[in-house]
Amino acid sequence: MNPTFIPLPAYEEYPVDDMRRRAAWFCHDISRRRTVRDFSPRPVPRDVIEDCLRAAGTAPSGANLQPWHFVVVGDPEIKRTICLGAEKEEYEFYHHKAPQEWLDALAPLGTDEHKTFLETAPYLIVIFAQSYGVLPDGRKVKHYYAQESVGIATGLLITAIHHAGLVSLTHTPSPMGFLNDILGRPARERPFLILVVGYPADGAKVPAITKKPLEEIATFV
Ligand code: IYR
């Protein structure tokens, strides 16, 4: 198939001063983002979640195959089922499976096997990575870099949710196969993570942790 090219649509170059202001403002704004575990049950407008998902869907992906699927769970019964499934796996993790080194690494976060936020928060977005796609005629299409692509889309989703004034939590019960059963997703889709979304609870607390400074995370050569 011959590629079709169009002029780059909607690109905007900013004068360098504006560019600096925008970069600094965005850095400041995204620095306010915190992973939150205390959620309010306050409902969130569905159309806001839809726009955040549209933003996530703009992510670059291997061969533009967009190997993701987002299941938005607002139904209290399904949230409860997910909560029970996750807490079962997490109990095993915290009490039997996790090596001491891993538990030590998690200690500053104060996490444990109780995951009530999975019931409290108005929305759980369960993100699936598709290892291959299926064409209308049933043929399989291999997806390249599915994990990387879904990771990028998830980053955009987290950013969009923050930008909308909501908070999120990346939750990865392990193993996550129970999510396919609960949500009726095919085996070619692997749960990537659960993004818990909502408003923070009144008086929500977060761990006193910090991010590495630029000098530690980047090198210019
Ligand atoms: N999935 C567990 C454990 C956990 C693991 C990591 I790495 C974290 O950054 C946080 C938690 C849980 O959700 O509690």
C-alpha cells in the first residue's frame, strides 16, 4: 500500500519566550500531580472521562496499531467484584509472594492488601494491551511494541486526568488475569493496569516522598 501524506495539521510554533513560559508552567503544573489512595465517592462526569480517553488514544504506537483497550467501570457491583479479586491477589502478594526486598521498597508508600479505593472511587479504568489485533475477516495482525505503546497512552491518560482536576492511582494487582474474566475481555488482551480515577477524599493524605532532581535523571552530552 502506498503511503498518503498530508501537510502537518495544526502545528503551532511559539515565540521562544512563550515556549519557555509554557514549558515552565507545564512542569510546575504536572509537579502538583500526586498518586492518591484516598478517594471521594463523588461522581465524576462521564464526558470528562471520555475526553481523557480520547487524549490517551492520540498516543503514538508501534505502526500506529493502537494496541489498547480501556474498560471504564462505573457499576458498583463490578467495582466490588474487582475489589474482591484484587484483594485476594494482594493478600497473597503481601503475606506470601513478595520478597522482603520488595516489601522494604514499598514501605515508604504505606500500601497493604486492603484496596477499598476500588469500591469507593467513581471510576476504574482497566487498561488492556492487545498482543495482536483481529481484522473484520478474522485475520490476525501482530502488534509491535504493545507494552511501550500502552505505557505511553497510559501516561497521556494520567496527564489528561490531572489536567481535568481529578486524581488517579495506578494499581497493579498481580496477577491480573481475573480482570479478563470479570470484564469479558479476550485472552489476546492482557490487563496492563487499573487506573483508579476520581476526586480526592476530604483530608486525603499522600506519602512524604520526592522526585529525583534533573541532574540525577538526565545527562546532556
Ligand atoms: N500491587 C501491590 C504492590 C505494589 C507494588 C508496587 I512496585 C507499587 O509501587 C505499589 C504497590 C499494591 O497495589 O499494593
